[in-house]
Amino acid sequence: MDISNQSTDQKITQISTDSKQSGWIISPINLILLGLIGIIGYLIFQNDQLRKSSSISNYEECLASSGSLIQESYPATCVSKSGQRFVQKIDPGINPEPVPPDFLDSNLDSVESGASSDSESSSQKLIESNFGISDYSSSRVNSYHQPFSLSYPADWQLISKSQSSSGDDGSLSFSLTKNTAKISIDQGEMGGGGCLYPGDDLKDGMYEIYEQPTELTKAGTRWRIAAAKDSQPLIYTVCEFDPKSKFFTSLTKIGRISLALDKDNAKIVQEFNQIIESLKLLP
């Protein structure tokens, strides 16, 4: 009996020794400790990120900061992870300043009320102060495209053709040209292909792949402006978000909208964005 007990004690001692030699003993306490260490590490990381975000003082630092978002207006607005807002510097002698909160929340226009937002007004004033301003308004040519109005710099040349016919076959071709650049808005019987952007999954069907877009809101609808990837000549297209398919398409409420360039030109692209921001959908 004593020999048997002694053998059992020896076995228990051997198991304990082996467990110590193997390192950590997996137990509920150790798992809890590991979880606490992970949580503390995550909180330290988040606090460091917030500290870095709160130290941002201008638009460029906001762009470089992780977690920042770009509000596509004119001038462009950057929103840091901590909620700070900064306007893009458009003059070398002017430092960017935080944007008032209502600037980000306002739509660029409203079809129902016909009211202009602060963002749209500032864009139109900038066009007028830099170039002189011209206006254009279209008439309805069919039931599935809305008429529109817009403002554009006076150094662009307007070319517009419209054709009406019986039934619902009317079409409109609107163009603005400046040197070799051409802005086009086309209405009529046409289809729209899908628009894919960096980070989107490839989908079935017809689609075009675009570079990183700028985004704005028109009458509660999301629009994206981006250059087609590897296109020649360079084509910037406005695509509209379809709530049903959760997909962007190149056919908007007012038809196809595009900018064609023989080579990339930041100033012309800026003016194109400006013109699109001034655009209003008419009843």
C-alpha cells in the first residue's frame, strides 16, 4: 500500500516537472491575461493615432494622416480621423483653415427647393472672379433625362446641338471646348456601363475601371469623377450611384458627362470639377 502511494506521488511530481519545463501552462487565467495584454496594446495604439490626428494643423498633414477622408468640394476639404476639417490651399500665400461643420453637411443643390448651397455659391464666385462667368440652361428633350443648368468660365467655347422629334426620341449634345480639352453632356437613347474604382471587386457585365475618384452629391445622389484607367486620350467620366444595384454607372440623371484631354492637365480638371459643382438639375 505504501509502495503504491509512493509511486503515485512520484508520477504527480513528474507531471508537474514536465509542465514547468514546457513553459506556459494553458489555463483560463493565462488566457485572461493574454486578452488583457491585447486590449491594453490596442488602446495604446488607438490613443497614439488620435494624438497624431489631433496634432494636424493643415490640409497637407490631414491628407498624409491615416484615417482621413476627402470631402469633394471646391476647394477640396479633408476631414481627419478626430473630426478636424481643413480646406485645400488654392493660393500659395493663404494657409488652409478649418471648414465650418455645415460646409460638409450641405448638398450642392436641391431640385425640390431650387436653393443653392454655400459650397455651390463659393464655387460660382470663384469661377466669376478668375475668368468671368457664362451660364447655360437646357430644355427637356425626353422623359428619361432631366434638363439642367450650369455656369462655366468665359474662356471656354460653347457648342450645343439639340434635336427634338415626335414621341420620346429627343436628344441633346452639349459641349464646351478650350484648346484641345472638351467637356461633353449627351442625352438620348443610350446605355450606361458600370464604373469600378480602386478597392472595388470585379463584377460581371460591362464596366470601366477608373482611377481614384472625387465625390460630390447632386440632389441627394452620389456622383464620382475619375479618369478611366490607361485611357488614351484621357477621359474623365462622371458616374452616378444606383441605390438598387449598389453600383456606380456612367449614365446619370442628365445623361453621359465626360471630359476628354490629350494629356493630363490639373488646371483643366479643376475647372471641370468646378463646372460640375455648379450644375443644377431642373424640373
